[in-house]
Amino acid sequence: MSQSNEKNNKDKIRIVNKKNNLHDKSYKDLFSNKETFLSLIQTFVSNTWGSKLTKENLVLVDKSYVLSDYEELESDIVYKARIGDHEVFFYMLLEFQSYVDYRMPIRLLLYMIEIWREILKNTSEKEFKRKSFRLPAVVPIVVYNGEKNWTVARTLKEVISNSDIFGESILDFRYEFLDVNRFKKDELYENQNIASAIFLLDQSISRIEFYNRLKDIVIEFNKLTVEEKAQLKHWLVNVNSEENNYKENIEKIFSSNKREVEIMTSNISKGLEKLKEEGKIEGKAEGKAELLIKQLNKKFKLLPMEYEKKIKALPEKILDDIATDIFSLEEIDELKKYF
């Protein structure tokens, strides 16, 4: 690829991520709170070590280990804790792309090495040479909110050629994986904690369903503290939305009593239902799909009918991503990563 094309591709990536950066930052702010991180780990990560974590033994590391190659694609959060006599690092990568990235195990390996490199840089040579010296464990965690199924390898060995031949001689690890859109609604309702509330509201759902869930969270999630509800409100207010009066609606819902919230969310849903009936919600996405198909036909001369059908079924968010990426697409088969 020429330097000019490479530069253009990076520019396209930056354009795509301008829309997601605020969402990513708000998400990162949420899980940079110790209680929220603990809620996430102790609810959704099924490991015995999760129960040994407490607010007191967790320390947020004020440093990002994301490499320059990927800094436009992701955010990360790093905690360290002491479990017994040993220090452990939790490396959480927020993966908010519309497509899956098959490089994930390799990317995580690089980040883990960066953490260890930083530790060794700050360790005296005398300590490093001791027989008793041990590197701290680094637990990689990926939080993914894309709509496509995650078909990426979960272990490092799976992306190493002929790894089965060499057995334990090959480096390996398995990362914890949390797929926001694959958690069942009933399960999230049952937990009634802040991590579940975040996932309920961040799943790929209609605006009507969003307000129904928000109403239930505000009214029924009795385990949420005042501080946690304030966190949720701050996150939602700072997430981009093209919906009219969105921020005003969020502010009012969190500051109203039960009856007012029920009336307000009911009125919002009725308004959205009316727009749906008039075709003003679905029509917007359909119009984007038709325009995108015309652009792709112009670029690739002839778009296969099966691709047209798949494009028409895509959510608006992914249509926007393809439209932004269209100039960097060189082969028609590159569209498959969006389906």
C-alpha cells in the first residue's frame, strides 16, 4: 500500500472514531470508578479471584498502554491489586468497533508486555536478579459492544502457527471476554447493579426499548446508590444522540419521582411510536442503505444482490461506518467484515 493510501486510511479511521470517542471516554470514566469495576468483575467474570477483590485493595493505574498503532481504535483501563502476598494487574480493553478484530490476542500480548516492561524498568537490578523475583500476573479483559458475533480466537495459541505441535513450549493465555450485546435481558434485570444497568442501556436496542429499560432502572433497581445513579446519568448525558431533546429527557428522568418518570417515558415512547408509524425512524436508515448501495455500485461497477440484501438489513451505525470507510475499500469482499 502506498504512503498516500496509508495516510488516507488513517484519516478515515480518525473520522469514524470522532463519533465514538465521546462514548469510549464516557465508558472509560464509568469503569475507572472502583465500585463500578468491581460490580463488572464480580457479576460477569466467573473466576474465584473476583471475590478476593475489594475497593480497598484496588488501585487505578493512571497510564494507558495502548500502542500508537491502535490509539484511534480503543481505550484501556488498568487496575492493580494485591491478592494475598502477590500483586496482580487487570488490563481491560474497551473494544467499541462495529467489526471484530482477529488481531486481538496479539494486541493483548503486546499490551501485557508493555505492562511488564514498565514494571521491570522500575525494578532495581538487585531485586530483578533474585531467585524469588516474580512478574505480577496480568489478567486481560475485553469488553465488546459490537453487533456482530465475536468469532476471534480467545487464546494466544490459536493465532500461533503449528502451536499444537509444540505443546507447552509455546506461550499462551486466555483473555476474559464480555460481550455487551449477548447478555440476556432477564439476567441483567435480575442483577440490579450498575454494571448490569450499563449493559442494558448499551445493547443494540430501539429507542423505545431504551426508554422502557431506563424507566425500569430508575424506578426498580433498588440496589443502585445515589452516586451510581449519578454516574449513569452523567454517562448517558455525555453519549452522542441525534434524538431531539435527548439530554433534557435524561436529566428529567433522573430527577423525577416514580409517577413522573412513568408518565414521561410513556409520552416519549408514544412520540417515537408515531415517528415509527410515519416511517421517519426506519426511513432514515433505509434511505442511507439505498444511497450507500448506489455509491458501492459506482465504486465496484456491480454489487452482488446478496450484498445489497445484507446492507439493507444493517443497523444505521454500521451503514455510517461503511459510508465513512468507502474510499479506503479496495476489494468488494472487504465489505464482509461489516456483515
